[in-house]
Amino acid sequence: MTVKRDTAGTFTGRHMLFSMLAFFAVIISVNLLMATLANTSWTGLVVKNTYVASQQFNRKAEEGRAQAALGWTGGLEIANGEIRYGLTGADGRPVMLKSVTAAFRHPAYEAKDVKFTLAPADAGTFRAAEIPQDGQWIVEIDADAGLAAPYRDVRRIVIAGGRIK
């Protein structure tokens, strides 16, 4: 007489192996996805030393308030393969500048940062005959207008197709 065993629904060692492989495949896949997203997304502004940056905050805020009181407006243009920058006074006339530098800082990749020294163009405007590559940038413009400290214009821009969007 042969005894027939019903093995349907029995959890075997093979089932355990497949369960463990599926579990670790999910864990590894999620880790790879998260690492890829972290590497390709905006990670925030990077400072070399957060303690030093925090100590300078109040001084920079005061300089910003004094600069805002001047009523000057900065005009930044990026088009036709060049950067143009000029300041307009509260009276609507151009502010005469001595020199202008523009530092383009990538929000997440310090290696892509570029700095341009702009040359005098027409009526208080300065220009550089090159532009950074397309992408998101934090632009820090320092314009020497004969004040105790350079006029500082910081803005976040997106360059697409060689133009500010």
C-alpha cells in the first residue's frame, strides 16, 4: 500500500531561498534608487564651514540692508553668448562702476563653479564674451562702485539655451 502525501501548500527550503532573494533584491534596488536620486538632485547650498558662515551672517545682513538703502537696481543679462551687468541708481541713471566680477556657483557641484571678470562696455555696463553652461546657478556679482565694500548682487537663475529663463 502506497501512502500519498499531499504536498500542496507546503513551505519548502526552495520557497525560503526565493523569499530571501526577493527581499534582498528589493533592498538593493531601493538603495540604488535613493543613491541615484541623491546624486542627481539639488542638495542645497554648500558652505565650507557652517560655524564661520553663521558668525558672518549678521555682518552680511547689515551690509545688505545698507546696500538696499541705496535704491540701486542690478541688471543681469545672459544672451547671445555674453554676460552683461550694470547698475541703475535710484534716480534711474546708470551707476558708474570700476570693475565687475561674476561668480557662477552650481548649487550642488562645486567643481562646476566658474568666475568671470567683466570688461567695461557702454555707459556703465560691463560684459564678458562667454557664459556658463545651461543649468541652475547661484550668481554672485561684486561690482566696485567706489563704496567701502563692493556692491553685491546675489541671485538664483536658470540658464537654458544660453539665456536666463
